[in-house]
Amino acid sequence: MLLYPSQDDLLNKINSKYSLVILAAKRAKQLHNEDDTQMLEEYKSVKNVGKSLEEIIAGDLVIDPDSIEK
């Protein structure tokens, strides 16, 4: 169960569930491979997926607009 950040708040930042999952998974993999590349000062979650979702809700992690097909 996802308590923080809320799924509704995440979908306000990234308008597609699929894009949200892909972005969070890629960032979680980066955090797993490189422990020193944290974007936030403090995280509530200890797991990498939770950390990546916190970065999305903070606005530090966004989708590259050039990668989206129009």
C-alpha cells in the first residue's frame, strides 16, 4: 500500500501511470547501483522505489519532454 506520496499527488505530477512506473523504476535502479547520487536532503522511505517517488513528488525528478512523442 502506498501511503506517501499519495498516488493521486503523483499522477498530478506525471499524468500517466505507465510513465510514472517506468520513471520510478529507472531511478530506483540508478539509486541501487550508485548510492551517492541522492537528490533530496532527507527521505522518508528507506527503499529505492520509495525514494524515487519522493523525488518525483518534490519535482526534482521529471520526464524529459524531448523523449515524449507528440
